[in-house]
Amino acid sequence: MPKKSKIVHIITRLDKGGSAQNTLLTVLGMDTKKYDVLLFKGPTVESRMSQDENASVMADLQKAQLKRIKLVTIPFLVRRINPAYDVWALICLFWLLIKEKPTIVHTHTSKAGFLGRLAAKLARVPIIIHTPHGHVFFGYFGPLKTQMFILLEKYAARITDRIVALTKGEKEDYQFYKIAPEDKIVVINSGVELEKIKDLSLEERQNLKRQLGIPERSFVVGTAGRLEPVKGPEYLMEAAKDILSNYPQTYFVFAGDGPLRQRLERKAYELGINTNMRFLGWRNDVTRVISIYDIFVFPSLNEGMGRVLVEAMALGKPVVASKVGGIPDLVTHGKTGFLVPPKDPGQMARYIQVLIEDEGKRKRLGQAGKEMALNFKKEIMIEKIEELYDELLVKKNIFFLPL
């Protein structure tokens, strides 16, 4: 009887962000009859999580432990660049991989991806896979630092058996920057637990509106995600001012926290629109909040895919989103929503207004988006990842490699 293959997943911070949740869903979904699964993670010191978010992460880790997934925290594996920490993280990863002798190392996100793949190569791990969960080739850093990351990714790609892009758009970006040849990049959409996404009843929606101080008959435009520059929340704020000049009964909701929150709250006062703004901070019930939205807006400047976008579409919400990264793989302009150029609040406001004025269009786009979201079930993602593992195991003739 063949023994199970051992798989080590590596990520820096394990929080409630999309990349971390995608990684956790993958780890929890693996067939434990076929694989022994381990998760190496950083200490998550940089996420500045609220108590509620931290409690939610702890609950996720308990699920992993109940499934007998071995969790290892590496104190030096942090997201920011720190030469001393990075060297120690590499040493720790190398030592752990030598000790565990995995058949497959699957890294996630840029920092863990580079250090993890290098450690796996030094430890002579047979199969090395990397999922970027989006990239940092634009929208994050200045030109010099960005070029450094591109060069590092090109090097790391040489020691990688497969790179997993979340969308065709992400794959095209990797090809555009000549990170790796096309046959080394496979597209596997990020999975979402669609079965947990339930729309609220009319009464529940009205109750939630009252709790948030939003009049019951008001029109609600909202977004969800971390309040940081690459997510573009300030452009939605500027679009909101245009909308409110014509539709003063509209309310704008920002579900999420981050370093821009105070600046956005100040800007709302400066623009004179603060009474129509709601900044909710991090929520463990974000899909409940999205249920009260009439329109979902996703103004990112760079996005691998956008899990929350799938969640909003699964709830039947018409979407206005930036035409960047993998978003066009989800949103078809005029069919499931509208795509606008990034950093363009004027176009954003234009299409929000189109949807405000046309209830029939909102319903048609929302229904089409709901059908599109079915392609992003977590079961489909896990099945394709396991198929990739099996393909590489067979290709390298190590399917029956003893642990």
C-alpha cells in the first residue's frame, strides 16, 4: 500500500486576508488519506489585527489542529524586508524541511514564496510549487524596489516546478514580465466557501441598516477590504462626493480596517459627506454587511483575483470594479458588472449612477454575477490543486516515494 506524500505549505502572515484564507482553505481541504499536511507560518505581527479578527484566526487554526494538520510558527518569517530576520527565516525553513523531508513544498505570497522556495531547493525537496496570490509588480512600491522583486521572482521561478496563478489575468502579467515560461504557469481560481454565503431576509437587512445608522429606504453602495493604498478606497471616496451631489439619500459603507482609515474619515469631513459614510472596521460577518448593499464597488489598483468580489457576486450584487489584474476574469463589462480604469473616480461615479437609476440592470447584472460565482467553489480549487500535485508526482516518478 503506498504511503502518503507529505506536503508543506509556507506563508508569512495568517490573517483574514484573501491570500491567507485561500491557503487555509487549501490546507483544510486536502485529502488526508493521500497527504500528510503541514503549515509553516510567520507570527502575523504585522497585520495589526483587532481582537475579533485575531479570535477568528485562532478559531481557524483550531480547525487545522483538529484535522491533525501540523502547525509550525517561524518567528523570523515576517512580511517586511529585514535582512537579519530573512537570513534566520531561511535557516529555520531549511532546517525544518531537512527534518520533515516533504515530497512537496507549496509556498504562498511573495516573501514566503522566495525564502520558502530557496530553502526547499537547498533541502532538495523533489517538488516546489508557488502561488503568488497576486503580485507586487505594480501598485505597491517604487520602480527600483519593484524591479528588484521582478528579478527575485525570475530567479525563484527557475527552481519552481509550477507557479499557480489565480486567474488568466495574473498569468498574463507573469508572462508580460517574463517571470517564467507559459508551460510553467497553471491557472487555478481561488476557492470560496459559497455554501456559507447566505443572503439576509428583508427584515434582517432592515435591522442591520438600523444598527449601522442607515435609514431603511436609503440606497447603499459599499466595498470591503483592507483600507490601504493598493485597494484604492480614496477613489471611491471621491466618487461618493459626485454621487451624493445628485443622490443625497445614498450611503457609502467601508467594511474593513487599515492604515488609511483615519485619513479617509478626515477626508469625509473635509468633503462634507461624513454623515453619509460608514466606516465599520474589520467585521467577522462581512457577507452579512454586503447583503445590505445595492451596489458593490471594488476600486483596487492591483488584485490577483479578489475573493470578496466573488462573495459579493454570489449574493447577487451588481459590481463596479477596477479593470486590473484578475478582476476582468470575474467581471464581464456590461454582463456581470462594470469595469473602470483604476484611479478614475469619475468613471466609477458614472457607472454607480447608471446602476442607481436602473433597477432592472442591477437585477440582471446581479443574477449573471451569481451564476458566474459558481465557478469559484472551494471544492473545484482543491480538486485542481490535488490534480496538480498528482501530475507532478507521477511526472517525477515519486508517487510512491516513502516518507
